[in-house]
Amino acid sequence: METEPREARVESSLEETETHAHEDERLAEDASHARRVVFEQAWLVVAVVLLIVALVFLLRSHTDAAFVAAALGVCAWFLNVRDGLKRKHGLQKQGPRNWKPRDGSGE
């Protein structure tokens, strides 16, 4: 014996499907956000690794290699700051020396 009318079962099934679809979208957004956060910090990770390598070279008395590794680490840190500022202000390149907002509303 059916205690629930067929329409009610179909509606509840549709609601469950929509709920699962929303959960899947949310999970996909969370995963893409996590990848984006990791990628946003890529230059910072490179900078830290290079500075650690510079420290190891310095402890082993390879001063020239330590200087090169430290200089590259500082360059990577500056690239991290530059990318962060571009993201913060939503800038994109417009020619060899000019930048504009991504939405195109600015000069």
C-alpha cells in the first residue's frame, strides 16, 4: 500500500536532487578556492625555500651560492607582493607599461 501520493514522492526526490546539486557546487567552489589560495602563495613558498637553501649554503661556508640563493628568494618575495597587489586591486596588463582594472571601468 502506498501511503504517500506519487506527486509528493516526485517533489521530495526533486528537492533531494537540488540539495545534492547545491552541495556539489559548493564543494567544487571550495576545492577551486583551495587550489587558488595555494597558487596565490606559490611565490611565497618559492621565496621561503630559496631563503632556507641560502641559509644551508651559508652554514656550509658557500657564501657565493648563499648570496645567489638569497637574492633569488628576495626576488620571489617581490613577485609575491606584486601578484598580491594585482589581485587586490584587480589589475590586468594594458600594453607594455600600463595597467587597468579588470572590469574595464577605469582609465
